[in-house]
Amino acid sequence: MIGFAGNRALAWLEGLGRIALLGVEVVCSLFSQRVNWRNLTYQLYFIGVKSQSVVLVTGAFTGMVLCAQTYFQFHKVKMDTATLAVVSVAMGSELGPVLTALMVAGRVGAAMAAELGTMRVTEQIDALRTLATHPVDYLVVPRLLATVTALPLLTAESIAVGILAAYAVGTTLLGIDHAYAWHNMLKYTQPQHVLMGVIKAVVFAAVLALISCYKGMHCREGAEGVGRATTEAVVYSSITILISNFFLTLFLTRLLGA
Amino acid sequence: MIEVRQLKKSFGSQRVLEGVDLRVQKGESVVIIGRSGGGKSILLKHLIGLLSPEEGDVLIEGESIARMSERPLLGVRRKFGMLFQGAALFDSLTVAENVGFALRREGKLTENEIAGKVGETLEMVDLGGTQDKKPAELSGGMRKRVGLARAIIYQPQIVLYDEPTTGLDPIVADSIDQLIVRIRERLAVTTVAVTHDMRSARRIGQRILMLHQGRIHFSGTPDEIFQSKDPVVYRFVNGISDPKESNF
């Protein structure tokens, strides 16, 4: 039992080390190699444009449900007009970045791992290497750059849509006075809250892209290997996003004074 | 040009290469034969640095690549072209983009010059006019030809073939063999192929090596190997299974 747990811990640490090495290789590549603009543009389109519907629905319904639930509780203590202030702070610093990153991990992370995994099992990654091309330069760097660029923008969009949807629900369906709601929201929401959300999105994007590319490029043979790599990419990315969010909140709150 | 010294490689507890020694001279055409799963493709991948050995060395023009890291290896690999067993075409790219991939990455030629070179190379492998097709639209034989065009467009000194005729009907297999010989003669390249197809080995190879139990068991001309009385070689060449062994 102890041996089994020890082996699992060692394997986990080894995986962590390899992802860190992949990160170092990406940084070296960024400073020493030309970026493949064609690949980068396609990845930006795939991650940024193709994720629109997912991000809009996630942002809007999260804002709406948060508004409704906050209102139901605040109404009991006659604090109805503070509802939107809570929604905007929560959407800006926590729910916007985390839920957007989780949704993008499910859509984009899975696609990255499946595509690179298929390339690995069909020897396309070996073919790249024989054509004097480093797989990190051609496959990982454009994906990581595109994710780090697109996810903060998607997060900002998700936060804005969430707050707007909450405002619409609060002032129309729930009957909150819109002048007080608006005033309180502006009073309690600081630029630091949104800045925290955007910084978190950059970190989540790097984590998501690195884990997904790593899982794809190191997947085992066959359809089962690709399937497992895809699942692991989404699960590990999601867990890492949730855990790192806690520490980022502690760190960024001190740093930004939010 | 290529020298392998006491190459050993294992996967888990299974030792695949037990100490392989071989030399390939410049311009020579060598075929490595052996049983399926006997380590032929593993050996081939060591020659181009796609795998690194546990023990032993691989020298390309006197330069050891066995323990070289990935970035310096990219420079060494410019001397090589490789045709993979399943062709390994990039399925998101067209035929023209696949064939011109290395030239485009190098960045020395204009798009028009690359298109011209791609056209010429596709003509050389009898696939002119297929530039805009995707790999999924091609037959097995056509995919191998495109893979070959991609491997030779930048005029490498050495071309490696991993099972070039596996999965093809005899007529297409013969045409691929003729193409390999034509490219060797026209581009004066060193050729190393691995196969278990004896007809193909005879057509392509000036020298045939047999890999058996992780070592080079036999080396000779095609005539010598076909006339050999060595029981291992004889059974393999004539396709006779050994009732005492598990043969799968």
C-alpha cells in the first residue's frame, strides 16, 4: 500500500517536473525562434472566436443565478440594493475567470490533447522532428500564446456579460431599484477586482495550455491512449485551475489591495 | 557515413536491441530485414536520433548523436529524409503544404519558388497535379509517394525508409521500389530501408542485413542472403516457421 502510494507520488512529481521543463522549453523557444504566425492566427480563431457561445452562455447564466440567489438572501435583511455590488465583485475576481477557464479547458484543452495525441500515435510528431522542426516551436508555442492572449479577453467578456445579465434580471424580474443598484455596484467594485480576474486568466491560460499540450505529446499508443490523454488534460487542468485560484486570490488580494 | 556501435535498447523489461553494430558507406543502399517486432524500426529511429540508446553509440559522418539533445539534433537531421510506415503526413495540411513544409520552415525561398520545387518533386514521384488534395483523399500508395516527396524535397544526403511497401498491393509495392531506386540513382543518396518484404529487399538493397534476437545476424549481398544455408536466414527468406518457436 505504502509502495503503491509512493510510486503514484513519484509519477506525479515526475509529470510535474516534465510540465515545468516543457514550460522552460517554451520560454527558450519564444526568445530564440520565430513564431509561426499562421498557426498562431488559426489558434487564436479556434480559441477566441469558436469559444464565444460557450463563454457568453456561461457568463450570462452565472451572473443571473448569482444575482437571483444573492437577492433572495439579501432581501431577508432588506439589503436588496447591495445585490449587484456582490455580483460584480464576485464575477470580476472569482467566478468570471474560474468558470471561463473551466469551460475553455473543457473545449480547448480537450481539443489540444486529442489533436497532439493523434499526431503522436500516427508518428506525425516524429515526422516533424525528422523535418528539423522542434515540436515545441511548431505545436506548443502557438497554442500557448493564443490561449494566453484569448483567455483574458474571453474572461473580460464573460465578466461584462455576467454583470449585464445580472443587472437585467435584478432590475426587471426581481424589482431592485436600478439607480441604487448601479450606485452601489460602482461604489464597491474596484478596478483591482477586474484586474485580479484578468491576471488570473493569464495564469489559468498558461496552466491549461501547458498541461493539455503535455498530455497530448506524451500520450500512450492507440485510441485508448488518446482518449485517456484527453480526459486527463481536462481533469488535471480543471483541478489545477481550482487549486491555483485559491492561492492566487490570497496573493493578488495582498498585492493589489483589492 | 553511418556507424552504429554496440547499440542496446530496452522498453520496460524487454530488451529489443542487444548490441547492434553496423556501418553504412556513403551512397550505399542497405536493407535491414527481420521478424515483425524484432526492433528494425527501433534501430532505424536511432539512426536519426528519434530514440536514444541505453548503451552504445550512433555516429553520423563521425559525429556522435546518441546523447545529443533535441535542438542540436535538428541540425544533424537536415542530412536525413525519412519515409514513415504510415507516411505520417500532416493531415491538417494539403499535399503541397506537406511537401513544401521543410522549405517553408527554413524560410530561404519565396512562396513561388517553393511552389515550383513542390511541383517538380511531386512530378518526380509521379503525383503531379495533386497539390490541393488533403492526405485523407489519397490512397495508401499515394500517401507513401507524398511522404517520399516531403522527405527528398530539400535534397538530403541520407534517406531512411520504414517498411516502404507494407500494406500495399504487389503492383503498387513494385512501383514504390522502383521509385526508391530511381531516387537513389538520381539524387545519389545513401539509402537505409527496413522491411520484411523479401521481394522489396532484393529490388532495393545492394547489401542486406538481417536483425535477429537484437543483433545483426547476417550481412551480405541479395544473392548471398537468398543462397544462404544458415537456418535462421533460410527460414526467414523462404517464409518457413519454426514449429519449436512461438511465431507470432
